[in-house]
Amino acid sequence: MVTALAAVSAAIGIFFFGWILYVVLQKGARALTPAFFLELPAPPGVPGGGVANAIVGTLVITLGASILGVPIGMLVGVFLAEFGRHSRLAGVIRFSSNVLMGTPSIIVGMFVYATVVVRTGHFSGYAGAIALAVIMLPIIARTTEDMLHLVPHTLRESALALGAPYWKMTLGVVFRAARAGLVTGVILAVARVSGETAPLLFTALNSPNWGFPNEPMANLTVTVFNFAMSPYEDWQQMAWGASFMITVGVLIVTIISRFAMRQKAHRR
């Protein structure tokens, strides 16, 4: 009975996932023209244009968030799993990480707005990357800790018995054994922030032009929000196209990483 219920639950989840993909593909594919990828948004009421600046802005902001959030999150996870483990500091970090993971993203956006945007006097791609990095941080830290805990202690003991320092054993043995799980955690974090809109409304805002990281930057999620709420049919169509880009982008990154990890495991 439990197996049957689990199978039905999985089927329901897959059904809604497929339904969402179908609707996004059906409505978003119509907007995928060369102009959609190469041109800037047209003025309101003027047909044509594209979201080239939003595509570039999303890539830049997400890359910046990954550069900030992934190393720090992994270092926190390594401390919790290998060095701190049962210390009082580790307990405080775990509690704080769990609270931060459950904090609404709009609160994170308001925090970065108050600490970065207000102090600098303008919205920027940097502020957007910081907000997304804060959201990624607890996810990566928690995933890293869980994946390292799954590595058998016999591997650690074998490396230490050969005279390897603890830090070298962690990087050379434990990290390699947990590599697939660590990559999956990073992908989950990137997928989570790829669809965030509220933090970017408070930090990166949006721009109809090509923007630099120290200026307001266009991004796909805020563009979807603005275009979908507009009364113009062509903007609404481009909102579906941008939604399609976000969905397909996350799928492609996930499939490529899974395939790469599977190929490495097969070579071994």
C-alpha cells in the first residue's frame, strides 16, 4: 500500500511538471524569433523587440551570485560536517541556516536594499547578485553537509592512516566521493534563484537598455513580471518566451551536469 501511494504521488508530481512544461512550451515557443534573442525591448505599444538585455543580465547576475554563494556555502558545509560537527558554534550555524532557508526571498531583497542599495544610492546588478547569493548560501551549506555525511568513515580513516592531513583528506578523498551530490546541490541552488523576482525588484530593478553590473540591470524574471502585467499582447507573448527561456535553461544545466557526472563514473 505504501509503495502504491508513493507511486501515485510521484505520478501526480510528474503530471503537473509535464503540464507546466507543455503550457510554457506551447505559449512561449511562439515568441522565440531571432529578434527575441538579439534586440532590446521595444517601447510600449510598439510591436517587435526582444529581451536580449534581460538574457545577458540574468546570466551575469546568476554568475555573480554563484561566485559569491557557492564557495562560502561549501566552506560552511565542510566546517559543519568535518571540523565543527558537534561544537556549539556548529549548532548556532545550523539553526541560523535553517531559519535563513525558510526566510521569504522578499525579506532578503529588502535587507540587501537597506544595506547595499540605499548606501550606494542606486540599484545595481551587484546588489542583485548579493541578494541571490544570500538565498543560495543556506541551500549549498545544508546540501554540502548532508552529502559529506553520506561518505563512509572508512574512506576518511584510510586516508588518515596513510598520513594525509585532515584538510587534504577532506578535499582529495571526501569531496571526490561526494562530488555528484555536491554538484546536484549547486544546481538546486542555481535553479532556486533563477526564478526569483522579489529580491531583484529591490536590488537590480530592471532596465530597457544594456546595463553594467554597477547599474540597474535587466533580468528575465522581472521582465516576465512587467511584461505579463502589461496590457500589450506582444509584451505578454514575450513574457511567455522569457518564462520558456528560464525553464529550458534550468533543464539544460541539470541534464548536462547529470550526464557529465555519469560519464565520469562510467570511465572509472
